Amino acid sequence: MNVIRINKKWLTVVLHTAVWLLVFSLPYLLRHPYDPQRTKNPDEDGFLYLNLLTNFFWVGVFYLNAFVLTQQFIYKKKYLQYIAILLVVYCLIMLCHGYLFNELIKNRRFIFQMSARYNLTTFLLTVAASITYKLISDKAETDMLFKQKQEENLKSELSFLRSQISPHFIFNVLNNMVALVRLKSDQLEPTIMKLSNLMQYMLYETDEEKVLLGTEVEYLQSYIDLQQQRFGSKVKMNVTLDATEDWLAIEPMMLIPFVENAFKHGVGIIQSPQINIGLSTKDKQLSFDVSNRYNNETEEVKDKTSGIGLPNVIRRLNLLYVNRHELLITRQDGWFSISLKLNLH
């Protein structure tokens, strides 16, 4: 970071120097070509040096106005004080200009009013250019800081949203294990192993911005296996996870909330509970479909104690996959369905 700042500072110095050299050289580059028959003005060299030295006054005015006067007076709307200071600065420059004139020009007399009128246009152009430069540079810096702030806010929000998922998921898995303990099931030990794998994924893999789709699908399959162990034949499950392009990258824990939601609302006091889960990839496009039967009478009660996962993942999709996803949520004929199309290019 320090190296970048130093390089940027030196680049600014070089650019400013190049611009001032170009400005200083323009009058001489635009002069008429040398004519040997032309009678040389005895004060020509004196005027050349005078203009060159006066240019340094304009450089001083530019930076004084840009970095001091504009900030202290224009930004604070102290316009009368600003104009008064500019008049004082201009008069001081003209006095210095007159001193240089008398030292360098021997055959002419310095007239303050004439010189002030002659240099006024250059002075005003310099002031206008410095104000414009200051406004543009401050606007660019403000935009950069605003963009950085947005990026930091986005990172913080994503971190918060992701942290919401983990406790919610753990709560559901522990409920599964309590049920297995009560049933004294032989599946308790493999369930603990699956939970261990899931915890490892949540604690380490999800710290990454992206994970392999294959890893995410393995996590998803482990969760479904845990739920199948819990419900057995009580809930009909049709699961097809066909991630042929498992090398693609995806935001971690992006798909699990949809499956969690299906198990939260698709089991219980429901006639013939059924959950369908399908995943496939083609041409770097992920298709993910989840549907479950639900009971309107119990829906409101469940939403009071759970359900942070679905709004959470919708928010994450809007943040991370802008214009790269399509999400369709439907409730029809006792079925709750989601269909997600995700561009993983």
C-alpha cells in the first residue's frame, strides 16, 4: 500500500511538471520563425526572462489557490474574503513583476496600471484553472472513498449474512441428533461423523470468497443424508445432484438455505410429505430446483421461530450475483417451489 501511494505521488509530480513545461514553452513554440533580416529589439531577451520568471508566480498562484484558498474560503462560502485576498495577492505579484521589469528592461519605463491590465487575464485564467483542478480532484477522491466504503460495507454485510446461516444450520442438525439419541439408532455414529465434516466445511471452507461447486454439493449431500436418517420413510425424497461441472466456483453455503427451508416447512403435520431436490450444470450455468408440500395452517407458526435462511440467501444473491441469477418462488396447489438459475462464469 505504501509503495502504491509513493508511486502515485511521484506520478502526480511528473504529470504536473510536464503540464507546466508545456504551458511555459507554448509562447516560444508559437513564435514566428527566426528571420535574419529582422531588427532585434534590444529588450527582447529581457522580456523573455521577465515572462519566464513571471510564470513562476502563476504556478504559485495555482497551488496557493487550489490547496489553501479554495478550501478555506470557497468551500466555506466566504466569497468576499476570498476576492479580497486574491486582490492582495495580485497586487503583490505586480509589485514583484515591476521590480523584475526594472531590473531586466533598461529601455522602457514600468507602468503599473498597464502591466496590471496586461497580466490580469493570465491571473484570472490561472485562478479558474486551479479551482477547476481542485473541484475535480476532490470529487475523484470523494468517489474513490465512497467506493471503498461501499466495498467495506458489502464485505461486512456478507460476513454478517453468512454468520447468520451457521448457527441456524447447527440448530437444525443438533435437533436431528437428539432425535437419533431418543431412538437409540445405530446411525448416531455416522451422523456425528457427517456433522464433523459439515462443521469442518463451515469453519474453514466458508472463510473463502468462493469454493468449488463440487465441495458445495458434497456439503449439500451430507445435509440431505442427515435429514434422510432422521425422517426415514416418513418423508418421500427425490434427490438428483448432478454437478458435472464441479470445478466451477460458487459462493459458499449459497444453496443450503433452500434445502433447509424445504425441511422446515415440508415435514410435520402434512399429508404425504414429499421433498424434491434437483441440481445440474450446463455451459457454466447452474440449475437448482427445490419443492416441498406444505400446510397453510402451520406455515405462520413456523415462520415465527425460523426462516432466516431464505431471506438471507435472497439478499446474498442480490449482492453477489447481480444480473447473473434468476430466482422464481411459487406457491401453488399445496406445493412450495423455488427454481434458481445461476451464471457461474
